[in-house]
Amino acid sequence: MQKNNPTVSRAWCFYDWANSVYSLVIISTIFPIYYSAVARNPDGTDLVRFLGFELGSAVLFTYAISAAFLIIAAISPFLTAIADYSGRKKLFMQLFCYLGSFSCIGLYFFTRETFTVSVLLFVLATIGYSGSIVFYNAYLPEIATEDQYDRLSARGFSMGYVGSVLLLVFNLAMILQPQWFGISVENTSLPPRIAFLSTGIWWFGFAQYSFYHLPGNVYARKPKGSWILNGFKELKHVLDQVKGLPMLKRFLLAYFFYNMGVQTVMYLAALFGEVELRLPSDVLILTVLIIQLVAVAGAYTFSRLSARFGNIRALILAVLIWVGICIGAYFTYTEFQFYVLAAVVGSVMGGIQSLSRSTYSKFIPATTIDHASFFSFYDVTEKVSIVLGTLAYGMIAHYTGSMRYSILAIIGFFVLGLLFLLLVRGKRSLEAQPDNIQPVHI
């Protein structure tokens, strides 16, 4: 397949446009706020019963995220190996996309009476979202040349931020002015539930453009025998390759720790603002909008920084800024301080995510065709770091009674990530480049 094909590149980026509404509407804004409102008892407490256990709603929220990512971390290496062997990467990506989008649609029925089922649907939506991403990421080294990884990765994240903001603004208008849409002002639960419904429809609908144009079997593989058995053999083959790539392993170790901090902040920032600062819902949502819009510029800025100074140096700068963000969060007590912090978060959030993805792509051997299997190690690293990060955050908050102490743990994650990043050395591109393109430096 011809690399750098504009139509294929656009279709790949468009999946970010399709699925990012989940991370914004469901994870970051409307769902956490609606979830907290539904879980709040008449006496003002937030203790809920779930599968026979009684615990705080915020703690349950973090545990649900942890459970979802732990599940996908356990199964993705095997599924990606099967996908590589069979040449069915797009099929697996579609299956997880549909699991996630239809679970979001099911959240339309989220009420206090359906609390347990709705939390389980939230877990399934998270599994669908995170499961599809590993196959989506694996397309990057297959559709683009290495000199385009940083730019294309940044473009994908930027499209995701813009698309998700558009849907969020529509949903916010419906929540704040329901009468414009023929909804009674007294029916406060309907607009958020329609937001969950629209998220699933948006995700499913726009993903069809990506699935139509993305190649189904890039290397025209013709599987013979058992997909499952040969998938395990494929995974072992890739694992043996990974063992012989010391820089890739060092980068994964660094990514494990600093991503633990990044994802924990992203997933739980709204809850921090609500619980610790007692900020109203409109302030929290406006803050997230600020983060998303600033993140578009941040993704492209760090793409340019990596082109000038190298990927690792750009990532080191981003991690240092994240350490400063966490220190600032610990001393944040006012609404204005929260806005300032959000702007800084946005400036590095898109950059560190897009650059991490493209940097890992450069460490993958140029001769391999097992990209999904290679990206499963990246995905497992990401998911386990999210599990441990959110779990640590929730447990510290549970036992100390304050999320501020959890921030201290996040600072430690970033510092460890920074130390391991300093051990990663750059390399020249392993992929042959045209004469008019300079060798790529990491």
C-alpha cells in the first residue's frame, strides 16, 4: 500500500474525530457530573451500593475505570497477535468500536434505578474505547513514512479535540437551555442522557468513514490453520523481538510512569474540582473546554519542537511542565487558579499524548509487519499505568479523605518517568528515506 495517501491519512485521523467524544463527554465532563448527582443520597452523602459493596461514588468511579483498563490490558496482546496473523486488524477495531458506541447509547437509560447496570455499561464503553485504540494506533506506521509520524499523530489528536468540543457544545446548549429543544426545564435528567445517546451515535456514525477507507489487510496476509494458536506464536515472536530492543523497553518504562500521571489527571480532574474545590458544574465543563481547545495548539507545538530538538527532549520538557502542574494543583483553591491550571494542562496534554504515540512508532523495527502486536505492548503499558494511577489516586483519597494527598503521588509518577526518559538515547531512522528527506532523529 502506498504510504502518505491523503485519503487514507484523513480517514485514520477521522477516527480520532469519531471516538474522542467518548473521552470528553463520558469520561471528563457530563457523565461524571451526572453520575455524581445520581449517586448523591437525599441526606447529602455519596455512599452507593454496587454488587453488594458500599463505598463512595467517587471511589467507585475510579475503580470502574481501573477495572475496564485492566480487562483490556489482559486481552489486547492476544487479540492483536491474532489480528496481525489473520490480517483482520480493522475487524477487531470495528468490534471494539461498536461495543463502546452501543454501550454509550445504553447509558441513555441511566437513572438511580438502573445504577448498577449503568456502571457496568460505563465499564463496557471504556473497554470498547480503549480496545479500539490499540488497533487504530497500529495503523500509523503502516500508512505513513517515519518523517510524517509526529505530524500525523498530532493531526489525529487535534481533530479529536475539535470534534469532541463541537458535540459537547451542542449537548451543553441542550442541558443549559432545554426549552430550545422542546424539553421541559423540570426534566433535568433527560438532556444529560441524550448527551450519552448522541455520543454513541456520533462515535458509531463517523467511524464508518474511517472503516470505509482504511485498508483491511495491508500486507495481504493469508492465514492458515488456527488463528488463536498461530496468534500466540505471533505474540511470542514479537515478544522475542522486543527483548532485543533496549531503547524501546526503556521508553516503555518511562512512558509507564509519566502516563500514569497524565491519564490520572485527565480522568479525575473534574472530580477534583467538584469534590475539593466545590466548583459548580458549568465551571467544570468550561474548564474542560479550555483544556480541549488549548490542546489543539499544544499538539502541533510539540510536533514542531520534536522536529527541531528531537522527540525525547520534547517529551522531557512536557514532563517537567506536568510536574509543575501537579505542584500548582496541590495549592489550587480558587476558581481562577483552576482556570489557569486548565490552560497549562491543555498546552501539554495534546503534545505529550501525540508525541508519545509517534515516538513509540519510531522505535518499532521498520522491517516488521506485526504492528498491532508491537502496539499491544504500548497499549498494555498505557492501560496498566492507568489502572495503577487511578487505583492509587482513589485509595489515597479514600483513606486520607482528601484528593490533595493523591496529587503528591502523581508528582512521584512524573519524576520517575522523567528519570527513565533521561536514559533513552536517540537513534537514526531505520526506515529508508527519499533523498530529499533528512534522517529522522528521536
